[in-house]
Amino acid sequence: MKNARTLIFSLVAALPLVAAHGFVQDMTIDGKFIKGNGVGGGTQPSGIRQVFSQDPIKGATNPDVNCGSGAKPASLVLDANPGSQLTFDWRTANGGKWPHNTGPILTYIASCGNQTCDQFDTTKAKWFKIKQDGRKGDGNWVQQDLMNGGVANAQIPPTIAPGNYMVRHEIIALHLGTSRGGAEFYVGCAQLRIGGSGSGVPSPNDLVSLPGAYSDSDPGILAPRVFDASSQYVFPGPPISNLAGNGTTTSKPPKKPSGGNCNLKSQPKPNTKRDTQQPVPNRPRSMSRIMRHIPIQ
């Protein structure tokens, strides 16, 4: 009986850990709602590629780092424009809030070429990074906002050339990232058709393969000081593409408070003679008694 109780207790204790994962449940493009198909199967027409597990992807070179666990093409291609605003709602498989709050959020785009993205093999994609979110000014990670029930966001580069594009949204949970292989990767992809008349393309140096751009020893993946808010976080992968400009939420450590003294700087002591006395007017050396009583302006 004791062994049975111990087994039951162990299973119950493990349940929160099993449930403490997630996926992109839905997204918006300029406020238009796009629902996904959940985890493991569904018939809802969607432009979000379906994943087959909410569990973390382990290992920076795991093939599932590409577009998610067992991801397969979605049935729809979603219309967007240069400068379109995207949001991504990360949830657990049972609809709960995102369970982690430590680590970066990254957004990539890849051209599908002349194919529509529902036909595109993303293992051949060349990705460029358009946004990376780390710690905020208060020391908390942007990922904490998702844990609070919020959504992640990104913007399609305003000058991007029209065409077929995949957008890849990624969370790297680092609550176990203090040791090699502990980082957890969560990835979702959506199939877009971007209109407009832009001409912007990424620099060849911006383009990477995924997997391929990360290793388990990268500073932003193996992060022994991840819980030290005073340390500066180094994002993994390529820099933000020249096409996206500055798409980085600060990863610098927060500024330390100045203490209890309200004076920002010590003020110099006044020169009493110079600062508190009125200037003495110059008078001629030789003056008549009448002239001495006439005030000098």
C-alpha cells in the first residue's frame, strides 16, 4: 500500500511538469484573428502550421527546431502587408496561460520563393531575424508578459518586397538553461502572402538555416547566469536583419536604483561673498558730499 501511495504521489506531482509546456494557439494579422488546430490533429482551416506536441524541443540541432514538433503544412495562406502587425498567443494544450517566464522570444521570416507557402518545404528555408525580445528595463523577461496572459508581437518589415513568406515565432525557455542541453525550444510557423510594392530584401549575411544557426553551447542557450538580472544576455542566432532595423527589446541589465538620497548630484556650496552679497558699485575716488548721496543705478 505504501508503495502504491508513493507511486500515485509521484504521478500527481509530475502532472504540472507535463502540462507546463505550450504552442501557438492562435495569432492575429492587423487585428484579424487566425485560429490554429490545437495539438496533434484538427480540421479547422488555418494558416498556422500544426504541431504534434506541446512538449519542449530539446537540443539546438533537433530537426523540430525548424517549425515545431512534427509540424506539417497548414491548408491556408494568410494575407499580410509590409508593416503588418502580428500577435502570437502561446497557450498550453488545455488552453491555460503560457507557463514559463525566463528566456528570449525571437521572430524570423523566410521566403518561400515562387511556391505558395502551403507547399513549401521549410527544411530548405533561409531565415532572417526581424525581432528579438529579452529582458525589459525592470529586469523581467518579456516572456513574463505571456505568463501573465498577454501575447507576443512582431511587425513585418515595412519595406519588404511582396511575395510568399513563412514567419517563424520562437520561445527559448531557459529555466533549465544553466546546464548544457537544458534549454527548451518552442516554435510555431505561419504561412503568409505579403502584398505591397516594397523592394526590401535581407542581406545574404542575415540568412541562416534552422537547425544550423544555434548550438547548445551558444551563450544565449547555455546561460549559467540567466537568473542574474544584473548580467547582460546575449541573443543566439544572427543579428536583426538590415531589413527590420532595430527590432531588439533590451537585454541590458536594469539600472540600479540611486538609493535614498533624492539629490542626483551634490551641489557646490555657495560662495557667500559672491552669491549672497550685492555687488558694490564703483564710485569715483573724489566726490562731493552731494554726489555721495545720489544713488548709482
